[in-house]
Amino acid sequence: MLGGYFLFAFLDTSGKYLVLSGLDPLFVAWMRFAVHLVIVVLLFRAWRHPGRLRAQNLPAQILRGIFLFGSTIFNFMALRYLQLAETTSIYFFGPMVITALAGPLLGEWAGWRRWMAIVVGFAGVLVITRPGVGVFGIGHVLALGSMLSNSFYVIMTRRMGARETAESLILYSALAPVVLLLPTLPATASMPPDAWHWLVLFLPGVFGAFGHWFLIKAYQRATATALAPYPYLQMLWMIGLGWLIFSQLPDGWTLAGAAIIIASGLYIVHREHRLRVKMRAGLDSGAQELAKKL
């Protein structure tokens, strides 16, 4: 899990570097998924196990891929205007949005304590964006769009996980954006100015493919609850890379908002862990309903 999110930090850093260099975000996003697709096909040896890559619900796989692409392109566009730490802080509000959406979309309703944590987390987003005081701008709108797209991507992953193989989920999340974005290439594709930029252009796909592969391996070896706190360490890497590559450090408002969001997210992890422990203890149906309200 630590390795996966370390690679995701480099994915965002290389994407921001390319976009600030003048490359079109749509082209950078297409290359990210094209390289990802090639690596996945080679990694899973698709020619040997075609059945593992077969989609049971192709429209749902495509829609899920669109949500992942939306998260990526909105993030790359937001990085034109915001620091790495700012976009990451807003992204961390995603688990709270997922908790809220899980009720109407998955039937997994949150209790009042987790709803309070969601409200507090949203307050953290407001601390970072500070609407009404001249800070909130297009970059924050794009970062929020990226976070929402990723939230729906996660919700769909949870709904489809019981019917689709892990290999098909990771394959189609890259294949759908590659195919759907092909018509845009004549207008967005541009030649990087030198060999260095060509190298960096291939890196987001490498970081993304192996980052997702690391996450799959992590979830094969540990529970989701045990792994849930580790993504928040990405904030440290984002601050370090932002300072090292772009000479940017987040201001006090961003750090304060990030701390609020992270604390709220960890509280939700704690409540969900308590719920799972009680469920595993063999509660009767009435007690289970009570536990859901904790």
C-alpha cells in the first residue's frame, strides 16, 4: 500500500510537470492510460488467460473506466492551477463522499457519527478552498470534479467486484479511456520538445499501472480496514515532491484543512472497523441493525 501511493505521488508530479511544460492534459491522460494498458496486458499475460480478462458487464466496465479517466483528466487540469498538496487534500475528502454515496447506491447506510465526520471533513475542504474570500477558483472546481469522479469509480468497483475478475477491472479501466479518447488525438497530441519530456510522458502510465498492481497485492494480503490509514501518508510525499520539483510549499490554511480531512477520514475508518468487529462477533439481526447506527 505504501509503495502504491508512493507511485501515485510520482504520477501526479509527472502529470503536473508535463502540463506545465505546455502539453495538452487530454494527450497526457491518453498516454497515461495507453502505457498502463500495454503494461497490464504484458503483466497479466492476456494471451494465456483470456477468460480472466472477459467482462461480464461491458457497459458497466466502460462507465467505470470513464469515471477513472474523469478523475485523471480533472486532476491533471487542476494541477495547472494548484499545488500538489492542495489537490491531494481535496482528494482525501473522497472516502467521506464514498461513505455518503454508499447508502443510496449500495445500501450501506452510515450512522450519525460517520455523518458528523463527513460534515467535519467538508469543513476541512472549505478551509482549503475558502470560497468567498477570493481563493476559490477553477483549480478547486477541477480538483473537486476529480475527487467526485474517483468516488463514483470506487463505488462501481465495489458493486462490480463480486462479478468481475480483478484482471478485467484493471484492464478495462485503462482500455475504455484509450479507445474513447482516440478521436481527440489529432487535436490534442503534440510532440514533446526533447528526449527528457518523452521519457516523462511515459512515466505516468508506468506509475499508474504498477501502483494499481501494488494495491491489488496489498488487498490480497491485508484487510481494507487495516490498509485504510496508509494512503494519507501520500500527503507527506506530495509536500516533498512539490518543494523539490516545483519549489512550492502549502500554506497554513492548506495544512490545517488537510489535517481536518485526514482526522475525519481516520475516524470513519475507526467506526467501520468497530462495525466489522461486531458483525464478525455473530450478532443477531436486531443487534446488527443497531451496530449500523454506531
